[in-house]
Amino acid sequence: MSVIYLLISISIIVAVGFFIAFIRAVKTGQYDDDYTPSVRMLFDDELKIKPNKSVQTIEEKQI
């Protein structure tokens, strides 16, 4: 039974270590996206939704 307590305590210490490493990486800007904003203007035209002028109801499609 003491082995289970030892393994649980070690796993909690490892999990806290990974959590601290993750928080530190986020604060230092590791996950900042520098590439997408510079390329976004090249793809602006594809993101626009074209209005559909011919909207048909279900009844009109059945005729």
C-alpha cells in the first residue's frame, strides 16, 4: 500500500512540474503566432462570404 502512496505523490510532483513549465512557456511567448498575421492579408478575399441572390424555399424546389 505504501508503494501506491509513493507513486501517487511522484505523479503529482511530475504533473505540477509540467504545469509550471507550461505556464512559463505561455508567459514567455512560446505560443505567440507571428506568422499568421503577416499572411492573413493574402487570404482576405477567400474569407469573404458571397451573398446568395437566388434563395429558394423548400416549396419552390419541389415544383
